[in-house]
Amino acid sequence: MADSQSKPCRTILVTGGTGLVGMAIKEIAEIGNQTNEKWVFVSSKDADLTSEAETCALFEKHKPTHVIHLAAMVGGLFSNLKYNLDFWRINIKINDNVLHNAYKHNVRKVVSCLSTCIFPDKTTYPIDESMIHNGPPHDSNFGYAYAKRMIDVQNKAYHSQHGCMFTSVIPTNVFGPHDNFNLENGHVIPGLIHKVYRAKEDDTPFTIWGTGSPLRQFIYSKDLARLFIWVLHEYDEVNPIILSVGEEDEVSIKEVADMVVDAYEFKGNVFLDTSKSDGQFKKTASNAKLKSLFPDFKFTPIKQALKETVTWFVDNYETARK
Ligand code: NAP
Ligand code: GDP
């Protein structure tokens, strides 16, 4: 018999719930299995969030008390270079519809997702949360970067005008199971994983795009999922928080490509195609704020996380997004 005490007192709506980050949050939330929480994971099939009417209907249907807002047009360097206008227009519409409907439907807390690739291009390092708006982003992804920066502006405005607790997190480059392994529009790690798979299958060389020298901090989607749930439960500031491994864990593209080669035990030839863009050289972020608030958090070692992701891709090759 369901009494009032057994009913969930929180309904958490996760937009973008079928993507890389959404699927990881789903897995971790199911392990946590808090009985007072009902999680609802939605994709564009449930509502096209660029439509204000469909977004409003989604909020009316699920009546969320909390929202994790992940839905976005997302892509790696090479799709950002081509579609800056689409990244700007689509993401601005999605974010405005989600945040305004969260306000209209009295949502208690929204956690949205920014990215370290929205930081200023010309800056000092490490970059921290106070520096997001201090100068133009890298030219390769200005559409995506400015649209994401506006979430922070909107969060502050909803707080100052209406007292809303809308906040955001700033992850670095994410990878893991359920990523987009498409070579045209995906990020670097799924691209490398897909390319080594093909090189092994076809007995052809493996080509890394660019010089291999740019530096990145990578975060495993399952670590990010644990941190997202912690932010939902514990972090009550409107200002964003960077979710990143330490500065000492930054690696070059060539180093991460070598780790993918090792994970596959690939023995073929490896080339660098330096005719391809390198994008931003680095975006080194400080995780000092995260460490001060959650000192015990342990990140999965990158080699282990890559091995798990390669295994997932090989096991799910037929159905993976590619
Ligand atoms: P993803 O795998 O591409 O998933 C995107 C999700 O958004 C999917 O569930 C997709 O649904 C949904 N979506 C896209 N357009 C939509 C629309 N018009 N209406 C409703 N839903 C829509 O992306 P991800 O990598 O998980 O990224 C999640 C969040 O993390 C994004 O906000 C992204 O900017 C941020 N982020 C990602 C990275 C990274 O390296 N991947 C790094 C930093 C921050 P369908 O499948 O139905 O299209
Ligand atoms: P970013 O971190 O936002 O710049 O985006 P990406 O995840 O797309 O990483 C881009 C960096 O990885 C650039 O330096 C690219 O030259 C390099 N790279 C090497 N191989 C690949 C690949 O197969 N796909 C992608 N997206 N980038 C690659």
C-alpha cells in the first residue's frame, strides 16, 4: 500500500537524459536508489526543447521539483568549426525554454551544464570559476561558448529577480560509454576509439588529427555523474563550479591517443595529420573549489576509464552512435 511517506518527495527531470552524461547519471542514480527521489530521463523524442510549447508540456506532464539540464547541441572541434551559428541558435533556444519553464513551474533547483571550452582564449592559467566572462572564447567554438555563457547570466538574473536556485557546473572534455563516436561531429576520445577500432579491423594505419600537442583535462562520464548528483544534493550557490581532474592530470592529445592504442593492444602504424586543426591549445582549469568542498572525491584513473570505454564500444559496436 502506498502511503504519503513512501511517495517520492523529489522528482528530478534530466533533460538530455539519453546522451553520454545523461546515461551515466542514470546508471549512478539507479545504484544510489534513494526512495524519496523519482528520476525522469528525457530526450528530444519526449519534447523538442527548442519549442517553448513542447517544453512547457513536458514540465506540466512531469511536474519536476528539480532539473538537471544537459540537453544541448553538442559536438567536437570539427563540428563547432562548421556550425557556429547552429550551436548558438539551438542552444540559446533550449536553455531559455528550460530555464523559463523551470521558473514558471516553481522548480526548486536547476543544475545546468557549461563546459571548460567556453573559457576565454587569451587568459592566465589555471582558469577558475570567476573568469568565464573575461574575454572572447576561442574562435573555433564561439557560437557554443557564448550560448553556454548565457546560462550563467540567466541563472544570476533568475536569482536576482525571482530568488531562484538555478546553478551550473563546468566539466572538462567528457568521455565514456554511450558517447557520440561519429568522426565528423564527435569529440576527440570517441573519435580516437572509433579510428583505432577501424584501423585494427581493416589493417590500416591509425591517424591522429592535428599535431597531438594540445593539452586537455578529461573526465570520465561516471565520475561526472557522481559529481552531478553531489551538486544536486549539496551545492547551493548560483555561481558555477568546475568539475575537473587536477592540473597535474592534464594530458596531450598524443598521450591520450597512445593510451587508446594500448587499451586495444593495437600494433599498427600511427600517423599525425597536421593538416587538421588543433583548436584551442589548452584550457587548464583549477579544481580547487571542488577539492575544498568535496575533498574525498576520487577520480577513476584515466587508463582504467579508457579501457572500460573501449570495451563498451567494442561490445556495443552495432548500436553505438557512430
Ligand atoms: P550528447 O551525448 O550529445 O547528448 C545530448 C542530449 O541532448 C541527448 O539526450 C539529446 O537527445 C538531447 N537533445 C539534443 N537536442 C535536443 C532538443 N532539441 N530537444 C531535446 N533534447 C535534445 O551530449 P553529452 O555529451 O551527454 O552532453 C551533455 C551536456 O554536457 C551538454 O550540455 C554539453 O554541452 C555538456 N558538456 C559535454 C562535454 C563533452 O565532452 N561531451 C563537455 C563539457 C560539457 P536525442 O538523443 O533525442 O537527440
Ligand atoms: P575540444 O577539446 O573542445 O577542442 O574538442 P575535441 O574533443 O574535438 O578535441 C579536439 C582536439 O583533439 C584537437 O586538438 C584535435 O586536433 C584533436 N583530435 C585528434 N584526433 C581527433 C579526432 O579523431 N576527433 C576529434 N574531434 N579531435 C581530434
